[in-house]
Amino acid sequence: MTDQTPSSETSPAASRLAPEVIVDWLVEEAPRLEAGAFIDGLGWRLRRAGMPLDRMMISLRMISPNLLAAGFVWRPFQPIGYFTYDYADRDKGFYEHSPFKVVHDTGEWLELDVAQTPDERFGIIPDLKEEEIRHYLVVPLWFTVGPPNSLSFATKAPQGFSDADKALIKRILPALANVLEIKRLRRTLDELLATYVGTGPAAQIMDGVVHRGEVVRIDAAMMMADLRGFTALSTRLPVEETADLLNRYYDAVVPAIVAEGGEVLKFIGDAVLAIFPAEPVGAPDACARALRAAEAAMATEIEPVVVDGEPHTIQFGIGLHFGEAVYGNVGSGNRLDFTAVGRDVNVLARISQLCSVLQRPLLASESFVGGLGEADGAFASLGGHSARGLSDPLYVFEPAAEAATAIVTEPNPVAAVSGERKDPPPETVVFPAAAGSA
């Protein structure tokens, strides 16, 4: 990913850029550029200013559930490299053996004559020597708040960077820091919103859907997974082990949803609510993806939790429904929650609860089974059941393979959903398969 930089900017014969021209570009144009175009434009402008730049790295600390830092590596006439530094990298000690740590600790520039620097001093030295780098500069980059970030500049030129080159870097640093802080802030905002409310709701919030009562309606296949026996287990486990139990369960469910293009809207205690939008692919595709995600989650092995010295298998049920997903802002004053509401979400919750009542791992509504259309597979009807908040019986189905080996148990009298049977024993309803749903 490189900027479409005019040939005049990359030509040795091009007129030399004054530092003020680069600063003006950083202030006026760079904030609107996509990251790759911005990095490429900066690299070439520094070369046009007379700097013998052969390698530039920008490393930024991240506020992210997965990353500690991320950045870019620029080299002339090469694709821009993107790198990340995560918690696993930290545990391997990469940062402790990095020149960035020295700069972060001291707040001062670090200059290295690469040829005279022992390989063991920093982990990057052998790579720099392989690239034939002669002079290496690492510069702290300060934002308005927080610890410093880092820039590095490297050249193959035998004479290294001149005093004029270093003065150029110092001249552009304030403007460059402002641009990078804006870009990091936007990325952090996007990522954290998506982390806590989901990608779709995050986009809605960023588009201005922030007023109480504003809602978004989409037709979607919906999925709710509900952990069984969590309340009883949580009362017998330390808080840290309870959190670990939830995370193990989420690790089985969430990746399966994401792999099929679904979106997690909400973690509701020990339940996971996700949607698979019908637009633009249509209901059969959305339902098929939701079914595959549910089956993949069910097939994932989860390490048992040990309670009072005894292992307990982690079990959960999954409800599937097709209908109108409605989500938006509810709350009071300045404290709002972006959450899912509406009749179909309520129906989905009741189906999920029926999984526990009927001791079934996976149940689907009539609208979901119908939404599969040409989908491959057989579903067995478990009849209609009365459900709290619904005036009509709630008809549910399960994969026929499950029905062939399972026996419907009597409903739990204290369950929120009544399991009263309205129909005779299960009969198999077969729907032909959609491509890829087997």
C-alpha cells in the first residue's frame, strides 16, 4: 500500500523542499490522508528535503484489548510494512531488548553507528546490518498526554545523517506528533467502540446515532448462547476463576460467530447475543451462516472448570431466530446504553432458555427454519411451548440428528420458560440444503 506520489517528488532532480513546506503539509493535508498514503508522502518529502532516508519506522503505543503497540516501516520503492506488538511479544522480552525502551526510559535521542554496534546490544542490529544500514536514529515522539512513542530513521549513506538532517527532524516533530496523535485517537475510538458495543453499533455511534430513543432496524438471523449452571458455579468459584470460566466459554462462541461474518452485539451476563444481517445476501445465507456458527461453537472443546477438586464440563445452549433486530440508545440523561430491544430479541431469549428447559444444545424458531429456504439438513419439531411475555405458543425445532438420539425431558417448574408440550412427539421436517450449509 503506497501513495501515488508524483514522479517529480521522487526524482533526484526535483527541487529541494524547505522544512516549512513539510510542516505546512503535515498541518493542512496529512490529517486527511489514509495511513499508508500519509507515511509514504512523509518519507518521500523527507528525501526531497535532502535527507538520505532509507528506512523509517513509526511505533505508537495502543489502547487496545489485544495490542500494546503498532506501527509502520517505510522504505523507498517498497510496500509499506505494518507491524504489531502484542502481549505475547511482551512476554518474550522483545521490548526489553529494543532501542525503543532506551528512548522511552531516557526521553532522549539514541544514535547508533550500526557497523560499530555489537549484534547483541539490541535485537534489531543484525537486521539493520543485513540491510546495510550505517546510521540509525531513534527519536521519542511526545503526544499531549501519556508516555512517549517512537520514530526511527536509518540511512545507508556512509556519512550518516548530517546536523541539517537532525535539525529537519526536530523542526517537523511537533506537527508530526499532532497528526499521529489524531490518527491514533481515531483508531482507538473506532476500535474501543467496536470492542464494547460491536462493529455495527460503533459505526452508528460514529455517524451520530447518539440521542436517546434513536434505533436501527435490520432483518437478521439472530443467535443467543447461554451458559448452563453458571449461577451455581459462580457461587462456588473465586472471582478470578469465574472470569476465567466466562472467557473460556466466550472463546468457544465468539470466534465461531466472527468466522461466519456475524457480529456480537452484547454480552449479557453469561449470554452472548449476535446477529447475521440478511442484507445484502438474503435470509437463507444469513440463517445458514448462523447455523454453521452455532454448530462450530458447539463442536469447540472447552477445558472443564475445577470446582472443589472436581472437574465440571462447561455446557451451553444456543437459540436461533430470524426476525427484525432493533438496537439503539436507551438510558437516562448522559448515561446511555447501546443495546438490542424488541419482540424478536425477546423471542430469541425465550428460545435460548428453552434449551435448558428441554435439555437441548441447539434450538431454532419456525421463522429461522423457514428462513433457511433451500438449506441442507433436517429439523425436528419439538412442538409449541408457552413462554413468558408471549401470547402464542413458541414453536421450536432442533437438528434431526439431535432428535434421533434425544428424549425431551419434563420442563423445570422454576424455569422462566414453561416447557408445557402443545404438540405430539417430534416429527421430522426436512428442508433441502443451501450451498455450503452442510
